[in-house]
Amino acid sequence: MSSSSRLMAAALAAVVGTSVVAENRIDRVLPDAPELATFGDHRIGVTTLTLTHAGQVDVLNATADSAPTYDRPLTVELWYPADPATTPGGTYQTVIRDGVTPATLTGQAARDAAPEAGQKFPLVIISHGYPGNRMLLSPLAENLASKGYVVASIDHTDSTYSDQAAFGSTLRNRPLDQRFVLDQLATLDSPVGAIIDANDTAVIGYSMGGYGALIFAGAGVTEASVAFPYAPPGGLLAINQAGSDTLATLVDPRVKAVVTFAPWGMNAGFWDAAGLAGIQKPLFIIAGSVDDVAVYANIRQIFEQTTGTDRMLLTFDNANHNAGAPMPAPEESYFYSEALKFSPFEHYADAVWDNVRMNNISAHFMTAFLDVHLKDDAAMGAFLDVTQNAADGVWAMDEAGNPTADFTYWKGFANRTAVGLHLEHKAAGQ
């Protein structure tokens, strides 16, 4: 890190240190946000669950000849439509990328509020990156809950900021965690459990969460990947291998749609065309065009080779790996970490795009995509049926302010705001 960068980081840290508590709002919607980014009509509740997946392979202590088991703990943050009388607003306590620095987030959800009774709501499962935690995609979680979804975001053991451990655990456990949480929420015996419709579920994953979501959707990993040096020992990754009985059992008919932000794995040889063709669930991929972690060219390969399903690819021009998913960097991250050898700010932010704007755009498209596939609202498909290159859209209005026959601008975007975006679509078989 240059001396000037260190000085700037120190100055920012000093500014943060003068405030009593950083607000770090996760519910901001900018004036130029697309139409569906606005929060919905439901009040939001949030609660924290502690789940235990009994009898799981302890990858951290496994060897080529031994696979001990343990009871795997998973913490889940659960957002849901709350009773209309709920007073909105609340805070979350978390830690940032360095795994030790505490941070306070502020949003619209009320802790442990009574759920909205009288109907059931589709389920959305969110899976963070490596490392990450259950708050990383909290702006999207709150937004979707306000629109009539129950949203469960997982702290993946061995993969959070505070307990990051051997990569092999993440490689094996991501899709297994996602399936286990779905099973648990489908039978959750509580007032919140009573409003969950787990038969209409979507899985949203960022980076390694996207890797897990693709496997959960049917994209079995390659035979070669089972023996990679950083794979879990003793062939333990074979449980997720293409063509295996275990993968066939994992894929779940309750999952009606899958979303992946910057999915990692194709860049490292975990899939081939045959494995990716196993996905038969509608897929929405979001990526930055200069992603050098999951590698944009490889993300495009995922888009091209998931030929068994209808899929879309939204690209943020010149964005890197953090495109669309992470919350805005908490103010507590504005310092240089000697332990990390970089500023934790970099874990959240993009060098070109503003996080709030990216979060707003993601919320817009996720609302449309999930409403189509989980709520059977075909009319929302109009927000997805747009000119591939946003720059080619034409804003053409008559004197009364009504669109003319030449109007082709992206639906839901105000004039001049659909900039730097591409949305591609391929049908199954293409």
C-alpha cells in the first residue's frame, strides 16, 4: 500500500472515530434507482436462528483415510413480512471483513416482530462468499422481505469472517448447507414458520455462494476437481460430482429459481459443459465485466453452457467481483489492516460503481425475476424483456409525456439511468 493511500486510510479512520456510532444504512434507495428497487408494502421483521446439521463430515479434521463427523452449526438471519402494526426500523450487530472489528448496520426490519398472518410467502435462501457472513447481502434481504418473501441468509461455518478455515470445507458444504436450511425452514415450528411457503423457493448465492447454488441446482462438479489439491481429502467432494446419485438426491424440486452473483468455480475447472447442462431451473447471473476473481470470461462460459435451462446474464460494465451483491462498505472498514494487508473497504466496494446504485439495480431485477418464477406474475417479465445493450435503448416521448412507437428504453429506468448495463437472455436448448 502506498504512503499516500495509508495516509488517506488513516484520515478516514480518524473521521469514523469521531462519530458516536456509524449508521451504515442498508435500506437506501437512490432517487435515480430503477422502479422495482423501491421497498414494498410489507413491514419487515427479522430474527436469528441457530440450526445444527447433525452427523456431517468434519472436513477440517478429515484425512485421506478418515472422515470423522460432527454436528455442524449454522446461524441464519431470517427476514419476513411483519404485522402491519410493526414500527419499522432497527439495527444489526456484525463484524467486518477482518473478522474482529464490530460494526452496526441500520435498516427497516424490526427485531423479532410478529409475522404478518393470514398467508404464506415464498422462501429465498441467501449464501455469502468466502469469506463473508449473513449480513453481506442484507440490503437485498430487507428489500425482498418488504415485497412478500421470507429471506434466510446463512452464516456458513468455516467460511465466515470470524471462522475462515480450509477451503475444502466450503467446496463440499455450500450446497449441503443450502439444502439443509431449506429442509429446516420447511418444517419450522414457529409463528414465522407458519408463513413460509418452502414449495416456492429461490436460492441466491454470491461468489462461493453462487458456486454452491449452481451445484444445488444440478451443476455437478468435474471428476478432476474431486482430486484438486485444495479439495477436501479422501474424495469427499465426489458427493457433488456430476452423474452421482448423491447429486441427484440433492437437487430439490422446491427450488424454482436460482440467482448467482459472480459465481466462482468455472475459472478453476470445477465444471464442464456436461456438468453445467444439468441445471434445469431458471437462472439469473449477475457479474462485472472486469471480474478477476471468478473471471468474467469464465462466468460467461457458465451462461453459455447452462443449456438445459432458460437463463439471463446481467453485466455491469467495468465492475469487478463485487458487482451487485455486497452491502455498502461499513464506515468501520475505512482503515488499512495490517493483518489483511489491505483495507477491509476493498472487500465491499467497487472501483467504478457505487454500491448503493448496484444494490438498487440488483433489487430491481431480482424483484422481477423472483415474482415471475415464485409468484407466477407473468406481467413482471416485461422488466426483463429489454434491449440487450442498455445504451441502445431509445428514450422517445410525445409532448404529453407518453412513450412513442420508437421508445425502447429499459422498462423501469428513468431517462439516462440505464447506463453501463447489458442484459442477455438464452432459452433452454440454446
